[in-house]
Amino acid sequence: MVMIQVFFTTASQMLKLVIFILIGYVLCKRKILNDEMVHGIMALVLKCCVPIMIFSSLQMDYSAAVLIRGGIVIVLYLLSAAVAYVLAVFLQRKMRLPPRAGADWRFDALFSNVGFVGLPVVMALSKGGEAMFYACCVIITNNVFFGSVGENLYRRFGGYAAKKVQLKSALTEPIMIAMALGLFCFFLRIKMPNIIMECCDAISAMVSPFIMFSLGALLTKGRLAETFIGRSYYVMILIRMIAAPLVVWALGYFLTADRTVLSVVMLMCAMPGPAAAPPLALKYGDPVWATR
């Protein structure tokens, strides 16, 4: 009975996100939303709304147990990324995909869209609290590795020399600054006034609709049918959105029995490829595979 209730609760929350995507699709098709507006919405969400949502979510009581579970989250996420990466390399060779596809495969195996898509999903299913703290742990890990190895994957397969690691730029993003401030308040037990938190909650509530509107608008680009054609795309979906979460599920029971930890990491691992893949692919090679 409990499992059925959890399923319907999750399904109803996910249905809301799908409805938002459909609204964004219709708005763009009817020219109510244009490319400039969509880019503006995405910038607003990533530079303002999501950082405020993260800071608001970290306004919770300090707990050493939560910190330990946060470390377990990071370990699980790294293990799932490692397994997905090895699996991607193996299947790329088995399927005899062209070498230039190697960057896309490795990039999508290592990284997932934990910030732009993952956070709203976790928020919708958990209503904040500890779950958002664990989601922040995943984002920190993802961003650090993205800033150190992400672009160099495309540079190597595109025939370019490796770029010097620039962790400074990754760590000074608004999302990372919001996490740092949130964790600072968390450790020192600093609580913001109610009026500040009410403003943060109001802004946080805009994240899911805005992001899903943007995703719906992006679906209008090109022919939808072409997006679903190609065996290699489905293999990567199998790796990124099914195999990686299953790795977390299998290994998680050896590290923790906490359902919130397992749920958050599995959700984050099940996110699609990062939005940064197509621009990088365009810069260093062919963007078609990454875009689809």
C-alpha cells in the first residue's frame, strides 16, 4: 500500500513537470516565446533562481549525521560515473562508432544535468530538507569534475591540446557561491529572518516552471522525429539513465540504508546529458549527436 502511494505521488509530481514542458512547447510554437526570451529565462534561472533555491534549502539544522551521509552521496555518485564511463568506452568499441563520437559518449557518461534539471526534480519529489543538501553534494562534485576534465575530453578527441584546468571559474559560478554561503550558515547555525526566507521560497517556486518551459521551447527546434532515430542514442540512455542509477541502487545498500540518500543519488544519476554538451561539441567537432 505504501509503495503504491509513493508511486502515485511521484507520478503526479512528474506529470506536473511534463505539463510545464508541454506549455513551453505550445508557447514557443505560437511565437509567444522566442529564442531571446528562452535564453533570458535560462540565464535568470541559472544565475538567480537556482542559487537562491539552493541557499534556501540549506537553511536547516546542523547535523553530523547529515554530513556523513553527504560524503556517502559523493562516493556513490563518483562510483556510478566511473561505471558508466567504463561501460560507455566498452560499448563504443563494440558498436564500432566513429572515434569522434568518443567525446560525446565519455562526456555524457561522466556528467548528467544535475543542476538545470536534477534540482527541480528533487525539489518536486522531496519538498526540500535533507534531500536538497544531498543534491547540493552531487552538484559540487559534478561541477568540480566538469571544470577539470569536461572540456578536455572534447579537446582531446578534436585534436586540440589539453586546456589548463580552471577550477576558479567553476567555483565562482553563482550556484557554487550560493552553496558556499548555504554551507557556511549550515555549519555556523545561522538562520535568516523569516521575511528573507519567504522571498527565497517565492523565487524558488519559479524554478521548475521556468526550466520546464525552456525545455519545451527547445523541443521545437528541428524535427521531433529525427530526435528519436538512431540506435546509439538509446544505448547512451541505457547507460546514463538506467545503468548508472542501478549501480547506485546495488552499491548503496553496502554503504547506507538511508532511503533519502539512495533516492537523491539515483535521481541525479538518472538525469539526461548536460546542456553544456552541444556547445562544446559544436566548438570542437560535430554537435548533432550531443544535441539529440
